[in-house]
Amino acid sequence: MTLLVLPDRNPLHVGVWLFIVCALIYMVIAIGGFTRLTDSGLSIVSWDPISGVIPPLSDSEWLREFEHYQQYPEFKIVNQDMQLDDFKRIYWVEYAHRLAARLVGLVFLLPFLYFLTRRYLSRALTLRLALIFVLGGFQGLLGWYMVASGLVDNPAVSQYRLTAHLSLAVLLFSYVLWLGVGLISTRQPVDDPLVSYFRKTSILCIFFVALMQISGGFMAGTHAGFVINTYPDMNGELVPQMMGSLQPWWRNLFENVVTIQFFHRWIAVATLISVFLLWVGRLRTRQPQLCRMADMVLMAALLQFGFGISALLSQVHLPIALAHQSGFILLLTVLIIMLRLNWSPVSQRN
């Protein structure tokens, strides 16, 4: 297998850097969730990757920015009574989201160039990191493409674009974490026949977590969490009658808020079942590391499931909804770490 870091260099430095990038990507995802939940995402109606770093600094600049915002549907249809101070509050939230995204790009690019010039990186790792940088740039474009969908007639971003934007962010987080764990781990391969079992069930869990994330994107994009707020039934029904009200039928999966919530609930249940199947393996192994990791996965899944129900019953109360989002990232993180540690011998660094 091709080494990702040259033999005479310490991979710990590169691994720590990738973990820092991971933490910053999570910060962007968290701020993005807060932006969505506070309806702040359409407050900045232009995309200026360079000059947009500097916010309004004077009263005249704030008035000009507010007047610009007033020309778009969100103000004309939803926020007609908004005052300048109210506009500033939502502006700062969206500004923080965009600034954090730029920070990720900077923290990724500068160390990448340093490690590259100092010959820390193999050709294989260089190509993978270059791909991450390109995808990060595309993520910025996709973010603006999402915002632009809410600046035309209807003051709401497309749930398709929002889900794509969130999915790419999660994909970047996952891949950077995968590379980082592989670089800093010094664990020796576990000699246990159940390693294959844990590997396969981890993949199954990650598959359902990915479906849950995509479903959650459509939940957020359509505000489906506000529609039905009972559990385990849906306003007294197990299968709501409104699930198939749109034609053609496939539109219900992405545009019918009742159907979207129904499937999100049951994908969450399927995720919990897959995690339990993974955890059952710890009853048959004597490897303490496998047991600890399986316990962490189960605890993260139960926590996430609990936050999901609480967010639903509370009609998407902001702190609980943010905790639900954080719980998803925690579950994904421990699953990726468990899969990575049991994927192949550390010495192969693949």
C-alpha cells in the first residue's frame, strides 16, 4: 500500500492539522444549523468572497446593506416591519457562518502548502488533500447557489439545494476525519474474528446515518419538524393519510412535509437497530478497545435518538434542535473512528 506520509516525516503533525480542520468544519455545520433555525440565511443578499470578509462598519454602510435587503422577497413578504436593529441580528448570524467557512479554507490551505513544500506528504495524500480543497471551494459555490434560490420569488431556499449543501459539508468532515484517524493512530491490528463483524456493521450504521442526514436536510429545508409534533404516532395515526397527496408519487419523498417526517422517523429507528446490531458484537469479544468503541456508538445513537424525539415534541425548540444536530455529528464521528481503526493494519496507512 502507498504511504500517505513520507517515511522520514512524523504523520502526527499532519493528523493533528486534519483534526483541527474537522473541528472547524463542524463549527461551520453548527453555525449553519443555527442560521437555518433562526431564519437568518437570506440576510446577506450578495456573494463577495473577498470583500465580503469586511462587514458594515458605519451607520451609512448598515443602512445601505439594509436597503439592499429590502429589495428582496424575504423583507417584502415576511419581514415588512423589520427595523435596522433586527436586521443586524440576523445579518451577524449569516456573516458568522460565511466567515467560519472562509476560516476553514484558510486553515486548510496554508498548512497544506507548508507540508507540501517541506515534503511531508506523499503523492497519494497530496492528491487526496487537493481534492478536499477543490470540494471545499465547490461547497462555497453551492452555498451561494442555495441562498440564491430564496432571493427570487419565494423567500425560502430550495430544500434540494440545502440538502446538497449540508451533505457535501458532512462528506468533507467525514473524509478529513478518516484521513486524520489513519495518520495518527498507533493501534496494532486486533487479532479477533469479530473485527470483520464490527467492520460490516459499522458500514451498515454509516449507511443509515447518511440516509438520516439526507432526510434531515429535507426536514430542515421544508420545516417539516413543525408539522406534526407527537410521538410515536403522528397526530393519532401510524401512517398519515396525507403521505401520498402529491403527484407524481416521488414528489412526496422530497416535498410533502408529512411524508418527509414519516421517513425521517423510521430511518432514525433503522439507524438505532443497526447500531444495536453492532453493539451485540461487544458481548462476544474480549477486546477492550472494541467493547469501548461499541459502547460509545450505542450511547451516541441513544443520545441522538432522544434529542430527535425531544426536538419533535418541543416543536423544534432551538437549543434542543441544535443538540440534535450535534448528536448526529457525534454519532457519525465515533462510527468513522471505529470503522477506520478496524479497516486495515495501521502500517499500511491506506
